[in-house]
Amino acid sequence: MGRAWRQEWGIGTDPEDGMRRCIMLLGALALAGCTTSTVYYAEGLSVGERERDTALCEAEAVQRYPVRTEIRREPPTVVPPQRRCDAEGNCTFVAGYVLPGDVYTVDVNAEFRRNAVRGCMGGRGYDRMSLPYCEAGTAVIRSPVMAPLTSGTCILRQSGPDLVVNPA
């Protein structure tokens, strides 16, 4: 992913363009990550029950689909030889070369585990949904159970598990 990604985004070709593109991409990702979150939701169940069910489903998924790391390599990049001539017509040849592909690791079972957890949680009555985070300063109704969904339902960030709440 390294070299191909850098070339696609212009990193290493024109430093200013590449940097601008990276900053825009990181900014977009940061904003997207700050406004919503995906949670498992089942009205009337407690957050403790949700956390327990999530842990059980994750443990089952790891047993069925253990981490299986593979080492992979991106394809090499071939830079062909080039002929360079100055204004006076004097030419030189620059030898071509091969840049080896970057080496990376991938867990080939990661997607299987994610799907197993989603299926397990769905089987336990949970819906997976994206909800917005509550805006700072919003007064909310705290409850030991997941609140019924309304147009104002949001996720309250806290030190423990996130809470699905409604505005007060």
C-alpha cells in the first residue's frame, strides 16, 4: 500500500500538492470520526448486558476465526531507463531500476471475525446502527437501559461504554 498510495495521492512527487491532499484527507476523516458512531442497540437492554453480549460474541468469533497473519508484498515498481539531453544536444542515459514492493502484514480472518460478531449480536436481538454523538452541553436523560429511539437520540461519550440517550 505504501508506494502506490503515495503515488496516487501525489506524495513524493510534488511536496506541496501531496501535503495539501494529505491534510484534506486527514481533516475529512477526523470530522467524519467525530460526528457519529456505530453501536449495537436493543431497546430496554442495559449497557452492561450489551457489553457482556459483545464480549461473548467477540470471544466466540476469535475461537472460530483466530488471528491469521500473512506477510504480503506489493508489486515492484519498474523505473525505465531515461535519455536526458541538455540545450546543446548532449545526451546522457540514466539507467533504469526496480523499486521492490513494500512488505506488509494482513489478518486474513479479520473480516470473518467482524461478520461473526455482527451475526452473533443480531441473533441476540441487537441492531447495528450509526447514531450521532450528543453535542457538548446537551442535557440528556440518563437511564440504566438503552433508551427508545427518537429523532433526538444520540450517543453520550463517557469514560466507560458509550450510552444511547435522548435529550432531556
